[in-house]
Amino acid sequence: MKRIFFGFLPPLLAGACLRLFFVLRFPATAGDTVIYNELASNWVKLGQYAMAIDGKPTPVDIRMPGYPAFLAVVYALTGRTGESARLAVMLAQVVVDLSTCLVIAWLAALLVSLSNPRSNSKPAFITALWLAALCPFTANYVAVPLTEVWATLFTALAYVFLALLATQASGKVAPDFRYRGFTQKNYGKLAALCGFIVGLGTLFRPEAPLLLVTAFVLLGYWMLRRGEARRWFLTCVVMSLACGLPLLPWIIRNAVTLGEFQPLAPKDTMLPSEVDPKGFLAWERTWLYRMRDCYLVSWKLNEEEIHLDDIPSWAFDTPEEKERVAMVLERYNDETTWTAQEDAVFAQLAKERTARYPLRTYLWMPLLRGVRMWFTPRIELLPVSGHVFPLAYMREEDPVDQGITILFFLVNVLYLALGIWGASRLWRFQRARAAIAILVAGIVVRTAFLTSLETPEPRYVLECFPALIAFAASGLWARNGEARGTPHSPP
């Protein structure tokens, strides 16, 4: 029994079974899947990072190249593209996600070692491995061609090296601090490695550099207080240059092919033939916070009709405002093509609504989006509606659907609660505080940034789960050394 629960192979096998279940039983397709597939297919067949516009391949920068490159490698190895290569893509993602589980376990073990250098970190490693391997929210994303699997891996790796870097920079450890070969003497190499990993992650998700921005601020707080301004400046330079290194081919390609300096994918990823709906998106930011409204309104733009009845009542402050929206949608629904004139109406509506209630736009809506992203049942990839209320009606109409939704909601709450509880326990140990601070700050900054987006997709916070799981596992074992009478840093 001890071998089953305290070896690293059983959780990996259980995690592989869970992921294969999602791959074989619930394979999924998302809106971005089509874009990634076309980019990768053209890359393999034509040697161009391009999409078909007006019937001919046209170079674009609509998405970062990391995930299309991964798909292109799979397509080249299998000799298949698109749907016929889907199983190979998913199986590769199973391997990547299981690797992430090992990195999460490594992070948990590191946190326990920081809290008490003499404690046994293996129980935390195994506990984190079980929690990561059996987490359904990260596991089910191996069954869909999206960036989440790779982005989560590089975020987890960045968390490990950020924790080490913060621990050394904070001055809370002895000069002879050592952890698996990392010491104060190779601080510069550690900073470069951290920046390089964030750069690799940026190839998949353009918001990845937020981790570096968070690190720069916290490292500055610790190092400037000790008069190490020059060292802090050099650290920021090294991390920035290392982050830019993986992006260099992409930057050069955009400069040569598109004639632009574009290190990241542009925020408004529009095709040349489309009108950028900035006004419409600004209007949405004044009321949209639920994922379901993205399906009913946001993602129908330029594709399907948008019906006034699908827009919630709080999107309108007055009957006159609702009438103006109805008039524009009536014109749009005739051809389902967004125009600059229609967008100007929504831009004015957004301006009026924000002037009327600025806190709603800049505070309450972002807060509601954050709550929704973190507490959603995370069943968007499963064939269930996610409807729970009214309770009696749904229990009669579709009890299985209701039960799955409630189960996933409770499991999500459990992971969040365990992560918060674990971080609070680790905070008692002085040596671990710097690592906890930089990881928590990374989660907070990422969440704050995501709440500024118009589409509050729950998948965007999955990259934070490695830290939550590591907090939960290390919090369970952080007192292990203390219970045996082993000395530790005073809280």
C-alpha cells in the first residue's frame, strides 16, 4: 500500500488514464483550433506562417507561433494534418501535461525545503504529483488543440526558478544557500534561465511576460532596500534579454515579412478584411462577465446573427439605450458583417455607460469576471449545459447534467481552498515567504490582467493551478520537520 501511494509511478499512471479517458471519450474543438490548424498546415505544406485570405495564403501575425510550431512538428512526423492528426496531437499533449505534473511536484518539494531545509520533501512531492495528476481541469485540456497544456508547463517551470530567484534576492537565506546545484554563485545563470523559460512560454501565450514584470517589482523591493540597485538593474536586464532570445526569430520574421516590429501577437487579432470592433468590445466591458454571454453575443460577431433577447438586462441602463442597440443589431443581422458605422454607435454607448457609472466598468465588472473565471465549474469542454438552477426543474429535466456541474464546481472549490490554505501555512516560515510572495503576486497580476479582457474564459487561469497545487501539497507537509524537533527559520 505504501508503494502505491508514495511512489511516483502510480500517480503518473493514474494521470495518464484520466487524460486518455478525456482524449478518447471527450475530444473537443475550440474556436482557435481552426486558426492553429490552418497556420500549422500552411507552415508544413507551403513553408509559410499564413492563412487563406481572399483565396490565397497571406502571412499573418494573428497568433503566437509556439503552438502552430508544435502542431507542424506533429503533422510533419505523422504525415497527416488537421483532424486526421488530432489523436497524435492529443497523445503528445498527454506526455506534456504529465511532465507538468512532475514540475508541479518539484515546486512543492522546493517550497517544503525552503520552509525547513532539514525536512523530508518527498511526501510533498508525491502529494503534489497525485493532486496534479488527478486534477480534471488541467487534464481535460489535453483533449483539445489549444495552447493551455504547453503554457501551463512553461508557467510551472518559471514558478520553480522564480521561487529560487526570489529566495536568493530577498536575503532570507544564508550565503551558502544551495538547492540541487543552485547557489548564490550562479544567481546570474538562474535569472537568465528564468527569463528564457518565460520567453518560451511567451511563444504560446503573449501575456506570459507578466511574470517578469511581477518579478522585477518584487526583486526591486527586496534588493533596493539593501542598497543593491546595480544588482537589481543587471538582473532585470539579464532576464529581459533571455526572455527576448526565444522571440528573436518571430520578431525578425514580422519585421522582414510584415514590415512591423511585433514581438507579441496583437491584442486585436483581426484579419485585414475585418473591421476592428473596438467600440463593441468597449461596450461589452461595461456589462459582460459571464462565459455564456461570450457564446451568445461576443463570438457571434461577423459569424452569426446576434439577438437582442440573448443580451442580459443589465447591459442596458435605459429603454432608449436598448432601442439604440436593437436598431444597430437589426442592420447587422441583415448581412452579419460588422461595419465601422455600427461600431461607432457602440463606442458612444460604452462612453456614456462608463461616464454614468465608472466604478461599474473599472471595478465591479472586472471583479465579477475574476470571480467567474476562478469559480466556474470548468465544464466547457464536456457535453453538458452547466445549468444547475432552478434546482427542482433541472433535477427533473437532466439530473446527470446538474450533478456533473455541481461536482466539478465543488472539486474546483476544493483545489482553490487547499491552495489558499497551504499558502497561508507556508507563510509562517520566514525562509519561504519570498517564494510564496512572488508566486501569489504572479497569480494576482495575471488575474487582474485577464479581468480587463472582454471574454472571461476560465481556461485563462489554468496556468495558475501549478502554484495552487504546489501550495496545497507543501502546506500539508510544511510542519513535518518541526514535528520531529528539527530546527527551522523562525516565523
